[in-house]
Amino acid sequence: MSTTSTAAEMKAYEQMLLQHKPALNIPVTEVVIFKLLENPTAETTEVKQDFVANAGGGEGMRRTAWGYSLDDPRTVVMMFEWRKIQDHWAFWQTPAFEPVIKCIRTIFEPERPLVRHYKFDPPGMLEAEYIKVMVWDEGAEKSREEMEAKVKSDSQSCIGQRGGFAVDMNEMTWYCTLLGYPSEQAARSDGIEAQGEAHLVKFEYTPRKE
């Protein structure tokens, strides 16, 4: 998806994506990692209102979360819990998408986003105040057990773990893991070896929609 695409181009893109059967009709969690052009100032409001709030109102959206990386204040991490990936594709063609794409074009570094839809088991995002988010291209699809072993936490302070491969076309070897903690100190002391792009984030959540 280009940040300069027209509505007609987005519709054509959606038609192509609808042929990708493994992604269809399953709950997915979209994990978005963007980098600001400069250190946070008024962008806090723009990210929350223009991006998160508008996307959160999309049909099929169950819950959203966002926060700045505690490792890099210019990095913003967002999670969007969709009932199915087609709901996200349809959202691209609604008026609410316009402020989202404007936000992407004006305050984030171009060609820098890491955006993929992950099939977590169980479905949905991990809900903890502090989460280590790691995304990387594993190069091949592997078993859940193999992937969990790479980032397994033996710390009693780790209060949850979730992971899964992406379902996006030509990107199904990308993996995301979420590790939850009650505090920043607990997360910092865990000693988990980072995989790929990794960020510790203090998330702000919206209420869940059933």
C-alpha cells in the first residue's frame, strides 16, 4: 500500500488481496511500527486523534492500542484488533481513512513503516500495560513451539506471551511476539534476547468492542 494511492487504486489493490485466501475471514491483529520525522511534540495529538481514533472507528475494529517506544521516543507502536482482514481493506475506502493517510504522509518517515497482520493464538492483542514487541522475518514458517522457544521468558514477572505469523501476501514468514509485564523495571530485567525490531512500549488501550 502506497501513501499516495488514490481510492480507485486502493479498490483495485483490495480486489487483488481478496485472492489471497489464507488471510480471509479470520481475526487478525495489525501491528504498526512507524518512526516520527522528529521528536514527539504536538504529534501526540495527531497520532492519537487522526490515526488511532479514526482507525478505531472502522467497521470490524474490536480494540486499539498505541504508545511510544521507551527505547526510541521517535518510534510509535500501534495495534489494531480486526474481526477479519477484509474489514481493514474496506476501511481504506471510507472517509475516516483520509486523516489516517494524511497523518502517515506528514509526520512519519516515508518508506519506514513495519505494518503486518498477525494471526495470534488465541486471537487478539496481549493486554498488559508494558509490552515488549518484536517483529522479524523468520525466512520460513515454523511451528509455534519453535518460535516461542526463541523468545520464551522464564521470569515470573512476565504476565503473558502471544505470537504468530503474518497472514499478508508474500509476507507469511514474518513473525511477531508480544511479552507483557506489570512494570518497565520488570520488562528491563527479564533478559530476553531481542529478535528483529524490538521495542518496549507502555500502551494506552481503548475499551474492547464485542
